[in-house]
Amino acid sequence: MTTITLIVVSSVLVAGVLLALAGVGIKRRRSATSADETREEGFSPPSPQLSLFDTEDVDDARAIDPRILLPVTVDQANSDRLFDLACSIKHRYGDEPIHLFTVCSDTRDEPNDGTAADEITAFHDGLAEVGRDRTTAVQTGTSRDDDVAESIVRTAHETDADLLVMDWDGTRPVLDASDGRTIDRVLSRTDLPVYLAQIDDSLAEIDRVHVVVPRQTDHHEGFYEAIYNVKQLASVLEAGISVSVFEQNVQQYRTLFDLVEIDIPAEFSSVASWRDLQSSLETETTPEELIVTLAVREGEIGWDDELRTVSNRFADAPARSLALFFLREDEPDHDDRFLRTE
């Protein structure tokens, strides 16, 4: 080897080492920045967890162990059930945290007021204790903002959330621009999946998850992610899965479900209309079922006007718990990580 060749090879090796060291430094600086930003928002660090995912592909790990933002209020009656739902969607041995977040929007809830601050802290601590029982990491935080929806969306971005779980009373239409409700404004301001839920009883009582798939929802980029989370939820609850589709060819949907990781049996049925679905749910569901309807934002492929008032269709069904899973938007490649690789 000539002297010139040796010099070139040495230079390349030195440059490679310097780039590697720089990359480590950048990664460490980014990690430190994220931690500082979290502390500034008021989030407490998660309790130490044993990491299940010893992998370099963090995105794939986060796919099955999502980082969830759970906005809650002190006077929220079913916050513990919503928290249990969030825990059940996550991998049971994962280490990504659930972020409990409360927005104080009036002077009565001013965080600097000792009484209000103590009340919120005690409220968060009570839910965090449930998380420790479930081996789920928990972070908590508060924000003072008159624009509750904007604060939630901003916090979802700052905490790098993968999805939001929110309370839903099920009695009022969603996506009603004239209403000005927090839920509708959050849906219009984020592309993240937003899971709305009304859990009437302990989640442990649920023995079946009944999934409603509106027409063309399977063409939406967030479809497989939602199916994975439904399967994960049913697996944790040790519940069966029933699926209602608005197509005669149920085999097509059975194939799509089978493409998604997690082996769990599911029963499929075809319904001709929302009226037929309503009749079926009224006669065939039980109080121990959770009805999950997949949904998209208005104007997206798979949108159906019935989604605005879907809870009205299910009002007389024996099932007491309802959920609307709004799918992720604008990330066509995100769904690939939920599909089987073999």
C-alpha cells in the first residue's frame, strides 16, 4: 500500500470517528433538551421501569407501546376508568409513560393557589398509584390557559405523544363547529389519533369489544394502528372481539385484521345500514360489551355523517360503554409498523 493510500485511509477513519462522536453528542444534547422542556412544563419524571424494548428502532417500539397524553380534570367522574383504558392500550411491559395533564382555565383553578394546586397534585397522585400497580410509567403536569384545546394540542406536541385519550359524554354530537367544545377543537388541531371514551363501569367487567367499521375506513392511513390497539385492548382485558362492517364481503375484513400483529380471534358480521346495525346491537350486545366505532375527521376518506351522532344509534343498546377511535392523519407509512413481517 502506498504512502498516499495510507494517508487517505487514515483520514477517512479519523473522520468517521469524529462523526460518530458528534452524533453521540447531538443525541445527548437532544435528550437533555427534551428532559428540560418536560420539567419546564411541570411534568414529573416517570418512575424507573424495566425496558422491554432493547432495540435501536425506537419508532417500532413506540408503535406497540405508545406514549399517551390523558387530559383529565379533578371533577371528572370516570378519570380512573379512562386511565385504565390508556394503560390497557399500552404494552403491559412497556416503558413509555402516560402523561396525566390538567388545564386550569379559570381563577378558581389557578395553579399558584395552594388549595387548587394541592387538589390537582393529590388527584394526579391517586391515578399515578394505579399506574404503578399496572407497572406503567406516569408523568403529571398542569397548565394555566384559557384555551384548553390549544393547551392540550401544544402539550401533545411538547411531550411527543403518540395518541390522546379523552373523556366523552356520548350525549352530544362530535365535530360540531358551532358547539366550540374542547373535543371538537382538539380534533381539528391535531393529526394524532384521538380516542374518545365513555366507560360506564369498571373496565375489568368488559368481556367483549364490538368494533364498528364504517365504509372505506380501511382505506385510511390510520386504520391498522387502530386495529392493533383494539387487539391490544382485547388481549389485556381477555375479551373477545366482534366486528360489524358495512360490506357483504366480510372475508376481506377478516384478512385485513389478520394482517395486524397480535393473534386474537374475531367474529365478523355484515350490516346493510346504520339502522340494521342499531337493531343488531340492541338485540345482540350485553352490558359487559364495549362498542368501539372507528372514525375519521370530516372530509377524510371513510367519513360518514352518522359519526356525528353515532351514540344516538347506540342509546338503547345494552352495552353501557362506548368509544370513538379517531384515526391518525397524514402519515401514510406509519401503519406499516403494525403489520406482520412474516
